[in-house]
Amino acid sequence: MSKFTKELINDYADKLLIGLTKEETDTIFNEFEIIEANMDLINKIDGISDVEPQHYPFIIKSVPRNGDKIINENIEDILKNSGKVSDREIEVPKVVG
């Protein structure tokens, strides 16, 4: 694994057009040392190379709905729980400029 250096960190910062102070560079360098040490520990786990990478670590069983409509006959309760109401319609903030 390639090791991060202060020069490499400053080079990346320059490419991203963010200037770093010496203290910021030192902080980032120290954080990468911790990250690299933890990655080395993970890589030492027996059989880790045999495990397939996952984008989400939990097994989810999704059950599609059967298409039945959910009917709530008490419209007043729904409107009471809403922020703004105008003529039995719920007002929502404008989301398009």
C-alpha cells in the first residue's frame, strides 16, 4: 500500500485549489497514519481476501406490496397533523426554482 506523505497531501490540496496551513497538513497527515494502521490491521485478518466485498453489509428481505389501497377515512386527522392546510389540501414548500 502506498504511504501518504505531507508532499502528496499538499499536492492534492493544490489540485483541489484549497490551500492548507502547516498545521492542517500535519493534522491530515496524522489522520492518514491512523487510517493506514487500521487498514493494515484489517488486511491481517485470516481469510479476508476470500470474502466478497459488499456495498451494503445487511441482508434485507423486501416484500412488495400487494397493491391494495390504504384507506384512511379520517381526513381531519391527516390535515390536523399537517403544517399548512388550504381548502383541505396540504401546502408543501416549493422545491423547484
